Amino acid sequence: MALIQLSRAIAKASLVILIISFPDNEHVRRVTEHLNHPWTLIDLAWFPSKVRMHAYAGANVDAMLLDLPDGQRIDLDQVGAVWNRRIRDYTLDPALTDTTARTFAWSESHEALPGLWHGMECFWMNSPESDIRSMKKTLLHRLARRAGLRVPETLVTNDPAAATAFIEQHMERGVIRKAFRNIADAPRETHLLTRADLAQIETVCYAPVIFQEYIPAGLDLRATVIDGEILTAAFRSQADYEVDYRAGIGSAEVTEYKLPDDIAGRLRALMSQLDLVFGAVDFRVTPEGEHVFFEINPAGEFLFVADRTNLPITQAIAAALERHAVAR
């Protein structure tokens, strides 16, 4: 342990940036091009099969270490900033074949490694807890409204009668049905309901569904928030993509956009309440100019914005990480 203390003394002036992601992540590659500060990457898919963790505690020792597959040792107390970016799940050693043993190893791994993250006293973009909390859409709708942002009239329910009443109330303007997550094994696109869809309304009893009033599109906005800085792009899509602009990004007209100061202030307040440093935020601007908040993706993509505009998103992420790593 004396060697650990010596290495900490040597490294004190050069805290590293830890990136939790995976090597073939193009977003990570583009950001690291702008990093002048020492950084290292860990892929959670390497754990526990290829990464060794060491958490020492006792009367004379307190250390948290990770040994990476390339032989590099990371002292987590020498990490100044963490970028938590689109992780992959753990991988158990294939030599462990017994089903009960694999279940136990999986459970223990999911308990052990997060304990290290909780013990790190450094800057996170974003902490795992903040990511999880911000992805709970029912909570997000409530907090956004309380922050003063306009949100669509929304109902989340597994009650067919309540769903029918909501749809009838808003059908004249239009009602959107969307999923909490669009998973590959059971895809559900965002859909503008028709009267014919009401014939299947009883299936709502099987799982909660998000119903929202349809918001007419003047522009769709992607606001990328990085440590309080807001970089926004506006998308003017073809009519075919008015329900969900994401499918028509390639043909959309894309321009830089400045959020009104009052909207930006409310968005920063919401980010603060969620303890988020980074967020990819979707708004829609109605033909009348009203800004309507849809959601925050705490690990949303940003290259499709940076590559179509002059917005320095990759540079801003790198600068935030370096700023906080040095400040610590």
C-alpha cells in the first residue's frame, strides 16, 4: 500500500479523465480529439472477465483500484472527472458455465462495481443515478412543468377507459402514442392515432402507454446542454416527418438556433434539479412560436447536430471535462 500512496503523491498534479464507454464509440473518439488532459477509457463489458477491481478498507488503508486488460492500473482517487457515455453491460467469463454460479457472479458484479462509482469524489458527466432518474418520463414531465416549461398534455395509463377519455378529449388536435423505450426486440414507433386505433384500445391493459396531445411543428429543436452551456440546432422537416422528425433528419433543413432566455433559464433549472451536466433535449416550436418541451436524453447523440452546423459540441464536452479535472 506504500506504493499506492507514493503513486498518488506523484500523480496529484495530473488527475486523469476517466471515460466509461467503449472503444468503437465514434462520439467518444471525436471528443477525445480535443482533450489535452490525460484520459483513459474503461468498457464495462470488460468486467468482471478482463478487469480486476480492488477496494481496500481498514485502519490504515483506503483505496479503490481497477486493473485494465492492457495492464494499466487506475487509482480512482486520482480521477478528476468522469464522462459516463453509453455503457455496455458486463461480460462473465465463458469458463463459468453453471447457471446458478453465473447468476451469482452476475449479481455480485452488479453490486460491487457501482460501489466504486459511489465512492469517487470527482466530477461526473453524468452520474449513473442522475442518468437513471432523468429517463423516468413520468417524473420528467412533472419536473419540467414545475420548472415552468410547457409540456404536452400527457396521460400515462394502463386503463383503457382512461385512455379512451383522453383520446376523445384531444382527438380533434391529434393524439400521439409513444413508448417509454424503443427496444430492438419489440420496436414501437411514435404514432399519430387514428379512429381505427380505438378498436385496439383494450390492449392498453397489458402495459402502460404514453398518450400525448399532438403538437404541430414549426421547428424541432435539439438543445445540447453541457455544464450549463446550451448549443441548439433547429430542424425544419418535410411534412412526412412531422410526427417524429428523427426519421427525416437527413433531408431536413438544419440551422443554428438560440433558445429564448426564459426557456434557457427554465431548462437549466430542470437540469440542475435532475443533477445532469449533459443532456440532449428535444423541443418543438409551434407555428405560433411556442416552445414545447418533450424530453431529455442524458446520453443523447450529438454528432448529427455538430456535423450539420458549426456548433462546437465536441469541443465543449472536452473543455468541461478538462475544466473540472483541473479544478479538483
